[in-house]
Amino acid sequence: MFVARDGLLVEIESPGPTENGKGFCVRIARHGTLEILLNDGRSESAWACDPDLLKPGEAHHIGVVVDGGPKVITFTVDSALCETCEM
């Protein structure tokens, strides 16, 4: 995905939840933090990466990998692997 941050909270085009609540959303939250929200219809989880990586007015290449086997979420911003912080 490519994203350009114009404000403090930006929704990135992602499928989002369905009418039964299942789905995911990738967005830019406070402090330029890349965040993913996951919902399986029973519970919702949110995870974020390092703050201040996404600078206003700059285009960034981002990636999010959710690996259910070892239960790992990995973020990359501009080809750099990021730390992951639980929300």
C-alpha cells in the first residue's frame, strides 16, 4: 500500500468490517502511528507500530503482515521493519 498523510487520522483503503462486524481496517492514528484493527465477529484487536514514522505531506510505502500461526503482526514503512506495540 502507498499512503500520504494529510491529517492526524487517515483511513487507508481497506475492506473494513462487514455487516456482521468481521474484517480489518488499516489506518494512520495519532502521532503518525500505523494501526491495524482486526475483528472476527466476536472480538476486536488493535495493533500499532512505532510513532512518528509517517510524516505529513510525504508519501510512504507501507506493509502489514498478519501471521496467524505464530500470532505475529509485522509492519514495514518505506522498506524498514518496524517495532510493534500492542494497543
